[in-house]
Amino acid sequence: MKMNFMIEKKMGWKSAITPEELLHLFREISHNLDCMLKTKKQWYEQGSSRKQALKNQVFSDTAFSEKTLLRWGKEYQKDYPYWGGIWDGGPDDDSAAIECYASYSSAKRRENPLSLMINFDCDFSCINFHVDSLLRFLQFILRFDDSCTHLHVESGGYGFLDVIKNKNGYSDKYKKVFPDRIPCGWMLYIPAVILAELIPEAARVVPVLNEGGTQKGTIIVSTEDVFDGSKKEHIDKSNDIEIRLLDLGLLPLMTEL
């Protein structure tokens, strides 16, 4: 069985992110992604075609590609604030990508706001992938900054619309309860201290600590099993948590990040 996973993180940066910082961020993430998936991926710049993209490898074993750094530096000067992404060269049904781009924080909760997106496919017949694997990866991603306003993991198409046939034709239906608010999906990070007894619907409530050992946030896990966004019981579990968080005042609008 194979499934697609998407991780989205809304974060800030101490200053406008540079090409060097972006490449360093991507390299650290790609290394930890390899550790989680038991792979050794090659990474390429994104391009207008597969053939073009495969010409531009981003990392060697020991360094960044000088050509990539030069090219991204020119684009940075031309198109500030800069954004970019890398891709592992895989086919559409078995690939991975990491992207980071400038976003907007209407609530001014993030300086130099960024959105980080990580997509990957996982074949469960080839790897023992489980909840602890992903929790370790998320703990790593959350080390980069202390201004993350939200991170969530979707899998099995939880974020996709269902198209439903009815007497008037077709209608769209979201799997999440509140389309304009952050979703739970499999896992959701919120920068708040949340006690487990406040969310009895959750499979786990995991504290996230800063470098000084103080809790800076909480990861809420909806299911111990790998979350499948096509399964009703998994959708219901995520929905119940979303409703509970809204009641607690902990499910902000996407525009409030």
C-alpha cells in the first residue's frame, strides 16, 4: 500500500531568508526525510519540465551545487522575497518535494513569514512507517524557529474535496469540519501548552520543548494508526478534535496565522 503525505508549516524567520539559508534548510530536511523513509534520495531544482529539472542536481555528498547557489542568488536579487523548491526526480505517484515561499501574516504573529511544504509518498510494503517515525521528524522540523504558528500533517487525501452526486448534479464537500480554519488531519502542532485531559478524543498529546527545556507548544495526534483520509473512522476522529479545539479557542482561522 502506498500513500501520499503533506506537511505544512507556517513559520517566521529572523530576517529575509537567503538562498544559502534556504539550501541549508532544504539539506537538513532532506537528510532527516531520508532517515525516516530509509532512502537516499537525489534532489534537483524544480523546472518547467522533467528533463530540464533533472539537469540541475542541488546537493553533492559534501556541498551545495555552486550553479544552484548562483542561479538562486540571481533570482533572489530579481524576485525578492525569494522562494524556491527542490524535487527528488521521482514519478508522479512516488516522489517527494520540499518548498518554501513567502507568505503573509495578517495578525503579525510571524516576522518575515514563510510557508514550508513537504510532500512525500510512502510505500508501506517497503518500510515500517508508524506514528513515532513521523513524530521524530516533526520534532526536528519544529526546532528551526520559535515563531511557528501552526503545523499539520495530511495523508490519504484528507485535504481534498469529495465530489458528491445529488439530484441537482454534483456538490463539493470538505472532509475537515471548518474549511477556513487550520485542520487536524493526522497531526497538528499548536504553539500552546495543552493538557491531554482537555482533548480526550486525541490518541496522543505530545509536548514540544524549546532549547531551554520549556514547553513551547503541543502536537496533537488523532490516530495511532497511519492516518488515511479516505477512511470514515479517521475522518471522524480528526473532525472531533477540530470541534474540540474550536470550543477551546485553539483552532484559528487560516487568516489569523
